[in-house]
Amino acid sequence: MTSPLDTPDDDWWNTKINRRESLWLGISGLWSILIFGWMSAYTRIGDQNPIGETFETSPEEFQQAISEYQSAASERDDGAIVPADTDVYIAGLQWQWLGTPVVLEAGTEYDMHLSSLDVQHGFSIRPRDSLSKHMNFQILPGYEWVLPMEFDETGTYDIVCNEFCGTGHRTMHGTLEVVEEL
Amino acid sequence: MTLLTSDDDYDDEGFRTCSVTGLDIHQTAEGPVKLFGLTAVIAMLIGGIFALTVATTRWEVIGLLGPGDFYQHLTLHAWNLLIFWMVFMEIAILYVGGPMVLGRRLPLTIAAKAGWVLMVVGALVINVSVFTAGGFPNENAPLLTGYVPLESPPAFYAGVVVFILGAVVAALPFFLTLWRERREFPSRSLPLVAFGAFITSIIAFEALVGGLIAFVYALLWRIDVLGSVDAAFYRQMYWTIGHGSQQINLAAMVTVWYFLTHVVGGAEVVSQKVSRTAFILYLFFINLGAAHHLMSDPVVSSGWRLFNTSYAFYGAAFASMIHAFAIPAGLEAGRRKRGKGGGLLGWLTSAPWTNPVFSATIFSIILFGFVGGITGVVMGQMQVNMTWHNNFATVGHFHGTVAVGTTLAFMGLVFFVIRTMFKRQLAFPRLASLQPYFYAGAMGIAVLMMMYVGLLYGIPRRTVSIVQNIPGTNFDFAAAAPLFAILGVFAILAIVAGAAFLLVAVASLLVGDRVTSPADNADLVPDGGAEDEGKPLHAYEMRGTFFFVLIFMAVFVLSYVANWWFLSELWSVGL
């Protein structure tokens, strides 16, 4: 019987498969392996990987780390933070991005230390003049994520929160400025 | 409740033979199927009302709601449509796929009733607690996810626990049915639809256990039994049910595809071996997909992410591609066998396109595959996920799977149940016939717009009035406004099409002509039941299907390449 509502014939396992179906099994199987292979290879050969070290922390500890970072950093005339070295600290806090605005240099690899001091937030960043270029990361309280980033284009980058974090969620915004040379 | 228990044609043992499917249906199974189906339709009505308020808020030209109300409405939209409409339908599908297909009675009917009561109580508690939540700081709307440590009303978490327990209890009679079948016929294979329902039930069980862990954990924290919560642990457990429940939808929907293409289109199973293997792959691998939500997260290692997001080397995506061939091929071969398939696509053009059960099923298959399926795999690639995570494109993905794919299949199933179990003709037959076209078209376009605003403009999901104005900065997303206009119009049209479904369904139940004899439902039987036992099924041509899957693969490859190109244009990030 070939109805999906009936008990199949006893030898259903040995019934032949149509050659086009076999061919499709081959094509889709090959494609499955290929896309896994590419994703895996890209962690080695690609420049964009959401991979960084995670450290357990607490809101108090991270707050402390930010304070130390900010006192070591200098401040530009407009109040933007200029980090002392290549470590950059940004924390989500209902409803602002602590550690912004910050000024970075194009072509330098920074370690972005990301965490939250209260609830979960979404770190969503894009250059202002090119909205289609965006990256989005989940930010968790209790965990510090160190993501290396190297910007190659100068300009203003806007950071919005894209994880719901309470009534004021939509107002949560910060900027990062990338300049040719600091 | 006469609607649910009209029993004039059962024999002495409580069985009747369905004139459309030929199944022996016992009255103990039929009542619960109707009850769960009807409850699902009511959930759809509630969720649909909130769809309207959500859509008209995000279309900022209207901008209906402020932030406080919006998050509540969004939560209710999600829970009623994504969870209650789906899960009530799925319990009904288990009772169809188990007792009805096997020609058995539903055992333990008390569990079916108790499960239904628990699920309804849970759903009501969730709805009321969200609707009356006070807002910031400790009664935030939970949205679908209830991400800790953002605090929502404790009753919400309790309601979820009750609902999940109800679903487990309601599934027990199904498991017992299969147990008894195996005891009675130890060496007999299950029919494919029953097999699919069985796989669905195991996937569901895993998801529900994960959900219990997540929500009991959150509840204990909310009522101060636990002093603190771990956001990463919660995310991992939450997504066991959060994405697992969508895998239940998938497996149930695929089962419904095999069922409905057969009963109203004349499809047959071209290879039991291949289709069953695909279900087995689902069983082993599909729930790993829960990891899709943790691709852009800290904490989980990249090896863990690569293995899980790929369902262990794409075992489950491979399975879906198998069904993508097997189901249309079943239709093609089944129809060719009965002389209904001239040329490349004659089997399709000669199909019963005016029957909404058929058209809804076919649109579900096409749109789920092309829109929901492809995007799911592409956005589930670990690196590509950075450009999808939490933006509107994600919303587009799951509307492609659930709102277009699964919902259309279930709409078709509801129409079918109205005809064959409630024994009513569809009211407004012309509208009923057009409804799947209208819904698939409008929702399909709305879904594409959701993806475009997400990918091309990086518009966040789950937020309110952000396009025109973000308070405190001169930055905005106004460039996306034209696409939002298209999205707004088509979202509203899709909601109207959804309302047309409800109108037809409810009017049919209340005032539809009664189906009194097999002749009244004869139009549902494909080609009047024409049979031609010719050569074995695998020997029939499947080139029409092959043509379609090649188009599918081309679109898949193009989307894949486009998304990776898009990603490679970004600045460098990561180790």
C-alpha cells in the first residue's frame, strides 16, 4: 500500500527508489555537507566571527572595571572617551550604553569588553551612513564578553539596543566614532 | 455542546467510517479533536486582534500604541498565535494521527479532558497576567521569551508551567494508543501519518521538559525561592521549548502535508523508506536547532555552536529537503497513476485548486520551503546570524515558517475537519475558496518586507516608534519608512485574510449546511476516487517535482551566497 494512512507492505524497506529522488538525496546531502564545511572553515579563514572569550563577572565587578578604564582614559573636548590602550569597555544599563560615546582609531584591533549591569540587552551597531552594514550581539548580565573588533572605515557608528529591556528600550542609544588617527 | 458530540451515525461500538478518508473513527477520539481544534481557532481570534494593534503600531504612520501597551500587545500576539493556536491544533493532530489513523478508540479520555482544562487555565492566566501587568520595574511584559532577569508578573511564569503540564497530560492518551497498538500488533509498521505524529510527540516531549525547567526556574526566582538567576542558563533552557515548540510545528505540519495532499489531492507515498528516514533524522537532530538563538551570544563555545546550529552537520535540514521532494513527488506520482498528469506539470494544473483544503496545503509547502526554510538555515549559520540576530529579518523568518507555512496548513486542516467531523459545508464557499490565495499572497509579501527592513536597514525587532525618531539623538531609521509602508499595508491585508478564515470557519459551524450523506462530501475525494492500480509507484515520472526542487536549490544557493557576501563586507570581528 502506498497510502500514508495504511500500514505499509511488508517489504517497504526494500522497495525501489525513483532515480530522480535518489539524485535529489545526493544533491541535498552534498549541499548539507558543503554549507557545514564553509561555516566551519570561515572560523579559520574569515574576518567576521562572533567568537570571543567569555568571563564570569557581576554587575559590581564590571562597574568597577569600567570605572578603572574610564579614569585611565582621556576625554575629548566633546566628552567622548578616548581609551588609554586597545581595551574598550561598554555596558548596557536600562536605558543607556555606559562607556559611550567613545572614539577609536581605524585599522587598530580593539578588545571590546561587553556586559550588562542589569538585564539582557542587544548590542546592535552600524555606521550611520550605511545602515545595511550592521552587527548584532546578545549582552548578558553576569558575563563579560571580549570581542575583538577592527574598524576599517571612519565615521560615526550608532549603537541601539535590540533586545527588549523594559519600557524605555527604544531610547537606548550610544555612539562610537572611528577616526583616521588618534 | 451538541456541536461536539453529534453521534447519530456511530455503530454499536462507537465507530464510524469516514466517507472521505476511509478511516474508522471512534467517537472518543472525534470529540476531543473537535474540542482542541475549536479552542485553537479561538486562540487565533485573540492573537489576530493583537496582530492588528501590533502591525498598526510598527507602521509608524499610524503609530497606534505607546511603549507600555505595545509590549503587552506584542506578548499577547505571540503567545496566542505562536503557542496557543499551534499547540491546541497539535494535540488535535496527535489524536488524528494516533487513534483515528490506527482505527482505535482514544484511551484515557479523562487525560484528554484534564489536559485541555489545564491548557485553557494556563492560557487564561498568561493572557490575564500579561494584560494586567503594571509595567516597569517589576511587572514588565515578558514578550515570548520572558528573558531573566527582566521581571514579569509571577503569575505569568506559573501560567506557562500549568499550560506546559496540560500539554504533557493531553499527549498521554496518544502515547497509550501507540503502546496498545504495539502490544496488539508487535511486528506491524505504523502508517506514515501515525509515524510522523509519533515522531512529533517525542520532539514535543523533549521541548516541553526543557520548557518546564526554564519556567519553573524563573518562577522560583520570581517568588524569591532562588536568590539569583543565570541569564545564560535560562536562555539555553528557554530555547529548548522556544525553538523546540517550532520544531513541533514543523513535524506536525509535515505530517499534515502527507495527510492532506493524500486525502484531497490523491498523493501517495513514493518511498516509505526515504520519508521515514527523514522523520528519524528529525527525531535525532531537529531539537539541536534550539541553538540557533545562541549564535550571537557569549558563554557558549564556537564548537558547541557549530555542531548544534547545524543540527549535527545539517541532519535535520537534509531531512526537510527530503520531504520537500517526497511530498510533491507523492502528489505527482499519485496523480499520474490515475491518469491525471500530462506533460511536466499536468498533475499540478489538474489538481483541485478551488478546494481551500488543497490550495492552503500547497501554499503552505511552497512558502514554508522557499521563505521560512531557506532563511532559517541561512540565518542559522553562526557568522551570518550576526546580521540577523534580533532584527526584523528574524521576525520575517518565523512569520515565513509559522504565520505562512504552519498556519496555512492548519487552516486547511480546520476546513477539512469542519467538513468531515463537524459535518458542515463551508459557508461563503466563494470566499472560502479564495481565502488561502488571499492570505498566502498578503502574508507572503509582508514577510519579505520584514526581512528587507531587517537586513537592509538593521531595524530592531521588539521595539516601538524607532524608525522616525529615537529620543535623545538625531539618529533614526527614516530611510526604511517606504518599506514599512508596504509592510503595513500587506500586514493589514493579511490580517483581513485571517479574519476571512475565521468568518468562514465560525459561520460554517453555526449556519453551514449539514453534511448528511457521503454524497455531500464527494467533492473532497480527489477525482471522485478514481483508482488505477498500474505499475509500482516509484516507476512513475517525477520530473515535475524535480523541476521544482532544482528551482528551490537555486534560490537556496543564491540566498546563501548573498547573505555571506553581505557579511563579508563588514568590518572584522572575533577571534
